[in-house]
Amino acid sequence: MTEEEERKQHMAESQAKIDEWLAKGNEITVYPYGARSEEVNYTSGMYAKKKKVLTPEQVKAKEILDAKNAAAVKKALDKAAELLNEKNTK
């Protein structure tokens, strides 16, 4: 079979699958140029948004929040260690 015959056979098989899909009641949706079906948030690469520069107030608020979170984590770890010690002593 020549390359052209293989290509034609592949095209015929593809068209048969498309016709079968359309016969089931499916429709092809055509969007206008530039339209998006969903909003994509890029996190890296060429289209990624740059990180915002924090103001001094935001930096201070973040430090306070981080300190509170660290204290809460330390408290939870201490409580867990205490419970483990009690369990091991029994």
C-alpha cells in the first residue's frame, strides 16, 4: 500500500468516526476567534504573572501571622508529644 493510499484510508476512517459521533446527537461548537472555553492561570513560563511586591504593612502583617501559626504548630506538637508520653508510660 502506498503512502497516499494509507493517508486516504486513514482520512476515511476518521471521517467515519466523526460521522458516527455526530449521528449520536453530538454537536461541534465553533467559538469566535480569540475566545476561551475556560480561564487559565499560568504559574510559570512566558505567560505567568509576576509576584506582587509586598508593602511594608503587608510584610509586617505576614510576619505576625507566621509567628501566630508557628506558635500554634508548636503548641500542637507539644500536646501530641505529651499524649504520646502518657500513652507510653501506661
